[in-house]
Amino acid sequence: MLVGNIPKRLDELIREKAKQLNSDILALEIMPDHVHVFIQAKPIIAPNTLIGQIKGYTSRVLRQEFKELQTRLPTLWTRSYFVSTHSHVSNATIQKYIEEQKGI
């Protein structure tokens, strides 16, 4: 589903929403069927709130702009996601992992 012009627009929307939430995108990789995001956020915003805000915003805008997304799926995103914090793994290691996902 995330092909053609959609990945570029999705990248813009994710970065836009992250900025609104006072968060920084450290790494972002958009695959045809999922997205990897490494985001730095203040501890006052819960991860599920952060993800929910990004998913809701991007889904609404993308489905308005790309009509093919309205007819193929009942929703753009599933309710599932994976969140993890890091302490002993460096930012560089996580960024490298996300960037290498396209090669898999």
C-alpha cells in the first residue's frame, strides 16, 4: 500500500506531526507494508499517545489525498505497534538497523 508517491508524503506527515508533538524523528524507513520510526520524545507524552496521534493524523490525511487508500482497506493502519526504549543500545545502532531494513 505504501508505494508510488505515498511514502514521500507519509514521511512529510510523520515529521510534521512529530514536530507538533515536540518530538524528533531520528530515523524513519517506510516499507511497502509497514513503517519503522525511531523517535525521541519527552517523557510527558505516553508512547501509545504519540503513536496514536501519528497514526490518526497520517491516516486521515493520506486517505483524503490518495483515493486508492479509501477503497483498498477499511483502515490504513492496524491497531498494533511495537514500542521500546533504549539505554544500553546506542542511537547509532538503532538508526543503522532502521536504515538497513530496505535491504532485507
